[in-house]
Amino acid sequence: MTSETPRWCKSSYSDNGGNCVEVATNLAPLHGIVAVRDSKDPIGPELSFPTDSFGAFIAGVKAGQFGTV
């Protein structure tokens, strides 16, 4: 089911004191975007990324291309 309203999800690994982002992938099928926001500021700004760019970012994270903190 697709909606015009982002359906926000947070990773199950995000219980680390609130330093998290939320993503809304439900906009991808209709609009071709993945929305991202800061979970500490749910009424703050949202960023939207093309699905292929977001997919490349996730693949890079999984491959360890960005190092660790």
C-alpha cells in the first residue's frame, strides 16, 4: 500500500540514546523517493533521496565503505 504521507520507521538497532534517523520507504513505489528525518525532531525538516541513490548509500554502508565511528 502506498500513501502520500510518509510512514516513518526506525531501525531496531536504534536504541542508543536517541541518535537516530527514521526513513519512509512507502513513498518509493509512487514517487521514486525515500524520505529521511532526525528522530529527535519529528516536526523538523525531511530530506528526500531518489530510490537508486538511497539504495547505493545502503549498499555502501553494508560494504563498510564509510568506516566506523
